[in-house]
Amino acid sequence: MSLTDSQAVVSIVAALAILAGLAGVIVPGLPALPLCWGGVLVWAVFGTAGAGRWLVLAAATVVAVGGGVVKYLWPGRNLKNAGVPTSSLLAGGVLGLVGFFVIPVVGLVVGFVGGIWGAERLRLGSNQLAWPSTVHALKAAGLSMLVEFLAGLVIAVLWVGGLIFA
């Protein structure tokens, strides 16, 4: 099986979008799952693979939507069960955003942790009581990233399968 030039270009564009999406799990500002899904969409619409490309796109759509939902619901439920209030998460999000622009590279994490810890310190009145909530929030952020990355990997595997078999 040989690829024509146009098929090769479409496949390269799709691969780059999927790789950018996987990197987007870690790099703020890159929409991870939409980029992965978009790579498969480009391949399905503009590629010349068989009818199987639409099955690959449908499966990638289910994974992208499912991953997008699970990445918020599962960590959110864990935070709610741990008693971390939404106001503390909002404080972490806002300070994380500020930190992203103030301290390049690590500012997002520093701001997020500092914001949650500060909000919990004000709410609970103690450093010792604020720290467990901060740890729960960090675990939830890590779980969210893991779910998103795994969903992106599944999309990538579906696409590679489509390249081979479709």
C-alpha cells in the first residue's frame, strides 16, 4: 500500500494535530482533546481511506466527548467528597491564571496551589487544616490530566488503527 502525496500530507497534518493535542494536556492553552479529535476529523474528511474512516471518526468522537465529561466529573466528585468548596477551586483557578502570566512555565501550578491553600487557610483558619484540601485539589488536577491524556492516547490508537486497516 503506497500513499499518494495528498494522502501523506493529510496524514501528517492529522498526526501533528494529535501530537499537539497530547502535548496540550500539559501545555496550558492548547485544547488537548479537541486537537486530537480534529486530527482524526481532518484525516476522515480529506483522506482517501475507505469507509472505515467514518467508524474511526465516530469512535474518536465518543472517546473525546466521554473523556471531556469524565475529566471534570470524576475529579469534581472526589473534591466534593473531600469537602473542598467551589470557592477555593475558583480562587486556585484565578490565581493559577494570574501565575501563568506572571511566572512563565511554572506560574500556573504555583498560582493554583497558592490560591487553593490561601482560600482554605482563610476559610479554615489554620495551615494544618488548609493543607489537606490543597493536596486533594492537586490530586484532582492530576487525575483530570491523566483522564484527558488517556483519552487522547485512545484517539491516537484509533487513528493509527484506521491508517492501517481503513
